[in-house]
Amino acid sequence: MKRIFVILTLIASPLFGADSPRVYVSFEGATPATITPGKPADVELHFKVKEGFHVNSNQPKSELLIPTTLKLEPPTDLATGSIIYPPGKDLSFPFDPSEKLSVYSDDFTVTAKMSAAKAAGTGNFTVHGQLRYQACSDNACFPPKSISVQFDVQVVNQPKRAHGTTPQSPHIK
Amino acid sequence: MKGNAVAIVVVTLVVAVMIFAGVKSSRGPKVSPMIGDAQPISSTDAKGKQAPDFALQDLQGKQVKLSDFRGKAVLLNFWATFCGPCKVEMPWLVELQKQYGPQGLEIVGVALDDSGKETIAKFAKEMGVNYTILQGQDAVGDAYGAVGLPATYYIDRRGKIIDSALGLVSRSEIENNIKKSLTESKSEAETANNRGKAAS
């Protein structure tokens, strides 16, 4: 039995190796977010660019360059509003010191505005998405890639106002 | 008995994964641009191997095969419009095509780019490209192990890869490899000629 497993593992492993994706950006998680129905909230998503590489920012300086973009697919009761990308760093690279590119390197954070429908139930909702990027090193570039993004958002009830009670004046003792 | 059941489950799972991997890796159009049965190579150990033949369309829509250039030294350059380092070496390739074209050099640029024929053509025109540009397909890049861009392969007159480079290298390194491919190809051709004469 053990022998069969070893043989099958040996057969299968080159397949994974042959198609193993080269990953230049990793998703490091999202800042825990709590949303009250009707009140949009910011969710910060953190990414890390592999050392020695850079990716174009969301606003590269040429239309030929492929921008970094985030697409989210929230569950039915949630909605995504605007997505705010950080400004790129203007850097030049050894392959062309005369040209500055707008890039992300090291860590960068993308902010997504999210809201919950008024009728949304409370609890944890999982949001899926994809970050598309195109990476380069100091002397080579790599085809565009997408990485999956997944994070949880907690929907809570709006605190109810107490009815029938008059707010007390701070002057009344 | 229990062991056999576990083995069947494991075999079924592995076969399912293998089918999935096969489907996933079969990117690109259904008609493969690859010709013949040349084995895929990797950019790091391409030296000495036969260059896999392929057929791709040029910017005028004409089908061009790598083997059409047999008898010439070919510099096969994978590039893309989004690739900064590729842009740096293009003017060098233009000059080198002018300089070594009369000696039998043919530079062939394969654009691994999703931006479309018009964008590629406009870019090539702006860069003053005077060599053949082909619209690439992933299968061709995969066959050459071109994991990054630029990826350059120096092919002799008989279709054998004499050297390769992944990423931007210096102009002098490109030129040295061109000289090497032209000289080696020439001496091989002369040796073959001499052998032919001696035999007759």
C-alpha cells in the first residue's frame, strides 16, 4: 500500500512542478472589518511584493503598462463601493535609469469601501476576489498574473436608540 | 480488503488531479503552433538542443515558420509591449540586424502580448523595428521555457541553439553571441562542404 502511494506521488509531483505558478505578490490578509447595515466601512487589504521585484501601480505612466487591479465578488448582502489604491512610488530601474515608473514594491495596501444591505443578516460574510498584477525584476518582466483574495467581514446590528427617554441635560444634577 | 479500498480512493484522487492539471495547462488556442516532435526546453539548458519549430502569424497576417529561416543564423527574441527591459534592447537589435543581416543573421521577435496586433504593430513602428515580428502564443513561449522577458535564443543555420539568455543582457553580450552563431554556423557549413568535396 505504502509502495503504491510512493509511486503515485512520484508520478504526480512533476505535474505540479511543471505548472507551479511563479508568485511575485502575496495576499497578507485584511484588517478585521465590522459593517453596520447602511453605513459603509473601509476594509484594508495588505499585499507583499517579493523581494527584488516590483509591480506596476494602479496608475502606471504608460498605457502599455498593465496596472494592478483588485476585483471583489462580495456575497449577495454585501456590496463593494470604490476601491482606493495607494499612489505608486516613482522609481527608476537599472534597465533604464532615465525613465521613472510608478510601481509598488515591498508592502502595499488597497482599501475597499464595503457596505451591507439594510436587510442583511448579522454574522460573518466571506468576500472573494482577485488581484491582477504584472511583475518585473531589475532585468526581466513576467506575464500578468492574478492571485486570489479572501477575507471575512462581520455584519453587526445598528445599536438601537432607546425610545421614550429624554436625553438628560448635563446641567441637571 | 481495507487497504485495497484506500488504494482505489488514492488512485482515483490522483487520476482526477492529473486530469485537472492537464486541462489547466492546456492554455491558448486549440490548434497548436508547434510543429514536429521537438522536446520542450528550458531557458537555462537550451544550449546544444534543436530549436523547437513553430508557425506563427506576422503582423501582415502571413504565416511564418521558424524553419523557413533554416540556412540563416536566427536570433529568436521573446518580448512584450509591457516589458521595459525588452524596450531597452530593441534599438540594439535594430542596429544588429542592419549590421549582421548581410552575413546571414535573421532576428525574429515573438510578441508574447495580449494587447493585440494593432498595438504590437504601432509599438514596433515607433521603435523602428526592421526585423520580423510574430504574434506569439503561450505554447511557443512554453516550448522554449521563456518564463520571463526578454528571453533570447541564438540558433545556428542548422536549427541548433548555441546559446540563450533570460532577461536583459548587455549589447556586447548579444553581439558576441551573434558573431559566435554566424562564425560557428559558417565553419560548420564549410566543414560539411569540404567533407562533400573530399568524398567526391
